[in-house]
Amino acid sequence: MKPSDIFNDLQSKVSEALRNSPAKDIEKNVRSMMTQGFSKLDLVTREEFDVQSQVLARTRARLEELEARVIELERKQAAAAAGISPAVSPAATTGNPTGLAG
């Protein structure tokens, strides 16, 4: 007899013994009690957690895009208020490459 045959035979005998024993009923009862207990704890499934993590990541990326857009719009507004064309940098209008006065 090959070792794999011995292992398969042993596995089938153990499975049969468990099916015919009260251990299967105990397992069902424990599983049922745990399910009821977990439902009272407001837990989420791993799948739900992963979905919400993806939603959060997309939301965070969108927020960063919007923050960058607000900064750009504020820069354009400040440039327009100062009478500078938004397409031209302050350094180009002063002839100073650093953009600093002096």
C-alpha cells in the first residue's frame, strides 16, 4: 500500500467517525452560538471591509485632486487680482528668475 493510500484511508475513517459522532452536532451548535454572538457585536465581513477600503482610497484620491484644483484656482485668482496674466509667472514679469524682489 502506498503512503498516499494510507493517508486517504485514514482521512476517510476519521471523517466517517466524525459524521457518526456527537462532535458534528457540537460543532454546529458552537458555530450557531458564535454567529449569534457576532451578529450582536456589529461586526462587518472582510468583503464589506475591503469594499469600504476601496471607496475610501478613491475618495482620498479625489479629495487630493480637488485640493490641487482649489490651490490652482486660488493662484489664478490672486494673479488676476494683482493684474498678472495667470499664464505668465511672476518671475517672468519682473525679469527676476527667482521671482523675489530686490
